Amino acid sequence: RAFPNGKECRDELTRLMQKANSEGGTIADYVDALVSDIEMPAMDGLALCKSIKADPATKDLPVIMFSSLINEQLARKCDDVKANAYITKPQFTELVLLLDKYTIEQANTPA
């Protein structure tokens, strides 16, 4: 699913966490990984990632930053917010490989 900004994405994650809690599950039952741009309105990708990684219910959700803006300074910021990976556009093949890696790791991690 795609969202026009980080706030709407975070709101949907919160809704899914509530649903998972009511059904006795986890966020991993609904989301395998999250790919985010860095520059977005309302809540940028770095703030979104930081929010996800700070929340015990979502901290293990793989977050990949995918942006044309990745430079050395932004790479450090991605590390600071605990992004699992970051990649520059338009490296779609690498993005698919990263998604495969993190979704397979999630599938093989015991609950």
C-alpha cells in the first residue's frame, strides 16, 4: 500500500497494531517491510522511521529508505534512526533484493 506522506503511513501502522492486538497478533501479521522516501509532507521518512523503531510493537519492522537524496550526511541520519537499509533511486533491482532479504528474514524469525 502507498501513502502520500509519513503521517498517513504511521496512522495506518497504528491502526494495524490495534487490530493485531485485538486479534492476538503482531504488526508482522499485516506488514512485511516498509519502504519510505526521505522527503515527504506532514512527516518525513526519517521521522517516520524513528517513530517506528522507537515503538516496541514495530521496532522489528524492516524499514528501507529509498530516495534520490541519499548522500553521506543522509546515510548517517538513516543510521541514526535505525533504518535497516537505504538505497538511492532508481536502483529498483537492489530494492527488490533488499525486500526479499528482509521479508525472508522476518518469515524465518520465530514469533
